[in-house]
Amino acid sequence: MIARAVRTGLAAILGSASAPAMTAPVAPASPLGYVCYRAESAVTVDGRLDDAAWRSAPWTAAFVDIEGDAQPRPALRTRAKMLWDDEYFYVGAEMEEPHLWATLTRHDSVIFQDHDFEVFIDPNGDSHEYYEFEINALGTGWDLFLPWPYKDGGQAIHNWEIPGLKTAENRSAERIAGKPCTASTRRMNPSSSQPPK
């Protein structure tokens, strides 16, 4: 039997600074959908994703590069599960990474300089006024609010904090194909996550 890895804190948005330049325009891909179900039981935030609530949540499809088919498929799998209840929105992820590392330990550091996992929440789907949370393998988080995207000249509001945020990581001894695993879960309180005034 293959041990199942449960780990988070790595790159959800995969990219490469050394990627070759594209020579032909690529049509934008439609984003995949995911139905986030209401948790039927209490959700444990311990980084394991093995309690009844997490077991009942479906996995997302394996993540791909943000540029879609313009980039090769990732060699290692990243996927996530999401749930919600009356108080929180939960995100848990599983990432395969044989060389997990992180160096940043200060809250609101520019986390994507490390291996990280990123969550973007855009309530009305227009790519404006969205929330972002990033976390590295050490559990260091960066939460911010963007009134409009960087590509439109947006400036992140770094002093915005996710009220009630709870995180957990599980760097277990489990392995898949000899690769070490880690895990984490996030709990965010959406009812009080309003943009700054």
C-alpha cells in the first residue's frame, strides 16, 4: 500500500523564472471549478486532513501552472480540499515535495520567495478587491488585501489581517515514492474578513 502524503506550505501557483519565452499567444484557459461543501462535523485544524470532516471533502484536481498548457505539467502533485461552517472557511492541501525548504519567519514577509502555498479569495470573481494568504513550510504567513490586481497597478495592503486565522502544519514521516511529506490546514473567518476602510 502506498502511504498517503498530506502536506501544505508549498507553491500553489507554480512558475519558473527560467521558463522559456512563449513564441505564440495561448488562449486563456477557463478555470476549473470546485464545490466547497459545508462541513458535516467539526473540522480539526491540525495539518493531518484525516478526521471525518476532511475525509468527506473531495480533492481538487491536481494543480497546474498558472499559465496552463503553455507550461509543462508539474512533476509533483499539489491538490487541496476546502470546507466551510458557520464561522470559518477551511483550506487544506497536500503537496509532494522532496526538497522542502523555507527561510522566512517574520509575519507578512514576502512569502513567495520561499516554497509556499497561496490562497486567493475573490468574492465576486472580477479579479478586483481580493484577499490573499500565503504560507511557507515554517508556518510563516502573509495575509493581504488587493483593491485591484498587480497587473492593473494594484498595491497590496499589507497591514490587513485575517481575523481568527488559525494554521497547522504536519511534517510527517510518511512517504510517497520515497519522498517526505508535510501538511497544513488553514482556518479563516470570512464573516469578519472585510477590506480595510
